[in-house]
Amino acid sequence: MDQDLAAAGTTTLESTARQRLDAAIAQVNAVLVGKNQPIRKAFACLLAAGHLLIEDVPGVGKTTLAHALAVTLGLSFRRIQFTSDLLPSDIVGVSVFDRDRNAFRFQPGPIFAQLLLADEINRATPKTQSALLEAMAEGQVTADGASRALPQPFFTVATQNPMDTAGTYPLPDSQLDRFMLRISLDYPDPESERKLLTGEDRATLLGRLHACLSADDILALRSQAHAVTASPALLDYVQALVTASRKHPDIRTGLSPRAGLALLACARAWAYLGARDYVMPEDVQAVFTGVAAHRLIPARSVARDALAQTLLESVAVE
């Protein structure tokens, strides 16, 4: 009897968290009109316990999406505006001398938040960008020889402008690999742009947003997404894609084992968002470019997105 009651209680909690997730997605969609797929991928990245990179030209809503996620997810939030003179200590924190205690005291930097917005991350130097590496990989930072845990869940949302924009520094491959998913918002379609022109100001809409989820909800949802079943045949498909990337003549460096794990985790989250408890090849295909393209290093001048699409087309579903 007690076990039945516990199981019923767990099911109710899971159902409630799922309803809140649907409300959260709907709220963000109301702010960024016509961006259903990128927003869905952003939530898939969150559920897969990854970090999100939003890359596009200025003015298409990258920062607006990050702010909408911050409010909607109900997480503690800090924003860092990356500039060329930003230092690693400006992100991680610094030790200051406390005269009363006659000792140094660590002053935490803005990275000590559950949701960190790294705005225009590629305007900072690679040395400063690298300050995020340990935090994104391990959920902690090391300062003055001591490791300090970050609040959980820890979710980094970074925006960056295209490389041909003046005053930008390319993210090192090791840094790019820490982002589970890269998305682009692109220009709105004519109908969505008309709604933007005739609707309310985005800042006004952001001011009316409320938290639809909590940290506990997100941790529960991540657990549910991780439990989505991936069959042996599905794992064969993921492995085939990863292997093909390492053998393709136009790719100098293919996908790493970490990339394969990220692809599977993101596909599980995508299936969960589709209200399924098993992964289909279509789930892998839906997230493949976002997970793989920024990790591929071309052997010649070929767009990474095009390479990822070529890989998808070259590997058959058995």
C-alpha cells in the first residue's frame, strides 16, 4: 500500500512538472514569435543538462531569448557582457583582503548563478573565454587553489556574432565542444515580422514574464528525459553517424565520444518533448546539426552546417 501511494505521488509530481514545462515553452514562444523550433531545441539542451550557444547576426533576438529563458526557468540569473578588456577574474571572482579578519576573502564572480548569460562571448579574448571551461564541464571553478561548486542546475546560455563581424575572436575548439547545442534564430518570416512590428515592445513583454519552473522541477525533468529508452538499433545509428564523421574526406577532425554522448542525450530530450518514452531516428536527425556542426573541423573551406547535413544524408537508418 505504501509503495502504491509513493508511486502515485511520484507520478503526480512528474505530471505537474511536465505541465509546467509545457507552460514554460508556451511563454517563451509568446515573446519570440515564429521561433518554435529554436526554442524547442533550447529546452532540449536544458533537459539534456547541456549548455547552449546562440549564434546569429545582431538584432534577431539572441539576448531576448536568453532573458526569456532566465525568467521562465525560475533560476538565479546573472549576465556578463563580454568585451575585449574583460578578465577571467571578472567572471570567476577575486580574493580581497579583509582587514577585520586579517585574511583574504573570496568574492564570488557572476558565474555563481544557476543560469549564466554570456552575452557576445566572442568579443572577449580566448584567455577570458577559457574561464568558463571548468565551470561548464564540471560545475565548479578553481580560484586561489580552491575548488568551489556552482549552484545546481548550472546552465550557460552564450550568444555570439558571426566571425566576419568586426571585433570578434573565434571560440577555441575546446570551448565550442563544451556547448552541447548551437542554434540560430535567423530572420523572421514575413508573418512573424509583421507581428513584431504591430505588437508590444519586447522589453514590455519580458517585464510581464513569470517563473513557470523551479530548480527542483528542472532536475526532475532532466531525470525523466534521461530515462527515455534508446534501443540497440538507435545506438547503432548514433555510432554510425559519429564514425562517418571521422572518415569523411572533407572533415579533418570528426566527432568525439563526448559529442556522441551529447547527441544521444539531446535526442532523448527531444523525444521527451515529443511526449515519447523512446528515441526514434527522427529525434537524432532533428538535433544532429545543432549538436555536431560546431564540433566538426573542415579539411577545406566548407560550411560546418553543410558538412553536418552531408553526414546525415550519407548514413542510412537500418
